[in-house]
Amino acid sequence: MNAARRSPFVRAAAALVALLVATAGRVEAAFSYNHFDTFESRSRQFVVTGVRPGVVVSMPDGTRAPTNLVRLEPAVVAVNCERVKEVLLRELHLTDQWRGRIRVSLLPEAPPTRPIAVNREWYSEGWQFRVLAPHYAEPAEVSRAITGALALELANRLNPSQRAGEVPLWVVEGLAAHLRTTGGLHFLDGTSAPVAGAGRFSVVDNPRAVISMTGRFPEPYREAREVLRAAAPMSFKDLSLPRPEHLTGAALQTFRSSSHVFVSELLKQPEGPARFVAFLQALPSFLNAQLAFEHAWQQQFKSALDIEKWWSVVHASVLSRDEHRRWTHSASLQRLDELLLAHVEARAAAGALPERRAIKLQLFLGQAQFSRERGAIANLVVQLTSLQSQAPHDLARLIADYRAAFTSYLQKRERAGQLFDIAGKPAPSHKVVIQETIKQLDVLDVIRDDFRKLGALTATPVAAQ
């Protein structure tokens, strides 16, 4: 099935956009219903209406056209909206269970300098959302707006009241940057709309060629580091309650870069994606977004001061390193090998003196009381986190998989033996948890051996399932 398709059920949207165009500041309506196309995305959450390809769109009188604009074709936007959602779901560890439809209206008479608006509308079946964008716009601005609309829908998906939860600006900016860098999403990347003269734009030759979704950035914080080394990162308080001067000029770039690092680092925390989603869904229940954040992250942050302390450590760590300061593959592998060994004392024969031996760490799991094991593994997770920040990027992903496996083991062992886990499902026994973790670690060990044998210059690790 095509990712975007003409929808016979939403033709009224074209008429609505035509009406919006006629009332957008020019009395004479240059476009009629027949000039518009309406497309639904694959999941049907997005309905995009705009002028058909080939229809010339005039720029408003006196408007200068920036060179970084692209013409937004409704079919292409529908496909890209769906891809923004796919990457967002992947990064938040969610399945697609949308409830609120998002309608995107591309307004040909709106000047490209007009800010893209994201509006919410209450219906008897729940909240729905509308994005109003100029027909020519910057891809990054459109991506931010779609990310914001998706965050709003997620925040209000279970909200039965007519008071919508407001998503903080730092969430929208941070998520959009995270999806672009860590998530590898490029929205309409690499295309600009050339000016044809006489105040008109020419049609993009092949708009479908601008659909692009690449792999993960080798250095997700590269742009953010450059900005935050020139200006100090904003505090969580300033991110939550930005002043007007924070949202213009160079200060806006500092705000965006701070938001990017803050969101990405939150998602790296234990149960980070789940807590982030819980924060969004708590927003309708709180008048203050900071209180919703503290509620969702209360197990990690006991107060606003704890948040600021964590953030100070995080951004200092991020700014203190880059790809030129990382360890070599051989040094990183050697250190990883050391961390993944448990040192025990064993007797070779009865009556012999005990000898200190190194064994695979997974063979040690479950052999000691969990109260002792917990501290040792928690310390290991901290050391793996430090090593991950210093290792080459491809090897850092493998280290992250080890760290995730041990973090998951601790969380599941804590709940083992209970009737139900936090998701309401029967909690597994500690033996099952140990067996599953050993299987994960064995798979990662195979990948580690491949790094060692082949030099690990091009190997790409994958997370164990």
C-alpha cells in the first residue's frame, strides 16, 4: 500500500484550505477547489492538503524568498510526516496507537516568513490537531511542527477533559533535533525551491526525490557542541520557562542545542523512553510542566535541584569530549574485556590453595545474593557508561548494548517474584531473568569477538533481542 494516497473521504479539507487561502489576507482568491490535492498518510493519522504539483504559486507582494525554502507537495509531506512518526515511535519504544488525527494545511497565499502554527481542536471523540504551514517553508521548521503535533497528540491521547496538556517548547526542540541526529531522520533534506523570477517560484523538478531517511549520525552532538562551547548551556529552569530574549538570534540556537542534549540524555537513562512518555501523558494533569516532569522522573530526581545537578554533570561530560578525543578500538576493547570479567577464587583440587581466576561475567549471575550482586552490576553500568563516551562510535554502540542488558537485568531482578510488573503483566522468575540475560550477553560476546578478529573498523553491532 502506498505511504500516501488520495482520499475520497477527506475532500472537504481541500475546500477548507481554499477558504483559508481566500481569507488569509488577499481578497481575491487565486486558487479554487480544483487546484488542491488531499492525501492521507499510510496510517491515516495525517491528512495533508495543498496545491497540486505544476500549479504556479505566486509569492505575496514584497516578499523576499530565502534560499533555504522548499515547495511542500502534499503527497511528499504526507510520506515525510509518517516517517517522522516512525522514528519517534522507535526512539520512544512505542507502537502506533494514535487516536488524534493531524491535518496539515499548506497555504499557498501565506508568506514563507509566517510561523507554522499547530492548533488543537476538541471533538466529542477527543483531541485532534491542525498544522497550518506556508506552501514554501524551511524543512527544519516543518519537521519541528510535525514533531510538536505528534508530541501534543501523545500527551493528550488519554486526556478526557477539554483542557489540553501543553507540551513545553524544550520538548519539541529537543525531540526534533534528536530525531534528526540520533534518529537519522532528514525531513525533505537537500532540496531548495529556485526562484523563477517575477515573484514566482518554479516547481521542484522531482519532489519525491527529497524524501530521505539516513542512518544515525556518527556524532549526534557535533552541532550542539559547537553552539554550547560558545555559549553556556541553559539551565533546566530556563529551558522550562524561557524568557523572550532566549528565543531570538544566537540565544535561540543555545536554547535549541541545550534542549537537544537534554532530551537525548534523558532518553539514555534507565527506562528513559518510558519515563519520557509518562511525562508527556502527565501534562494534562498538571498546570506546571515542571511538576509533571518531576512526577514522571521522581525515582531518579527527588527535587528540582537534583535535576539541575544531573544536567550540570551531563552537559559538562558532553562538552568535554568529541570524536577526536576517543580511545582506539584496541584500547577500548581491552578495557571492555576487563569490565566483562568476574574475578573469583577457586581450588584446582581438594586441599590445594585457592587461586584467583577470571570468568565470564554471565557465569557469575545468580551465584551470589542479589543484594551483593546489585551493587557490583550497578558499578559496572557506571563504568560502561564512561567507556561508551570514550570509545569509537561503532564500538560505543556495542558497549551501549551491554549497558542496556545489565540495566534491564537489574530492573527485572528487582521485580522478579512479584505477581505483576509495572506494566501489569506477570513478573518472570529470577531464573528466567538470569537465563534471558545470559543469552543476550552471549550474543553480544559473539559481536565483540568479531570486532577483535576483524579489527572492528566497519562492523556494526545490533542489540540482542
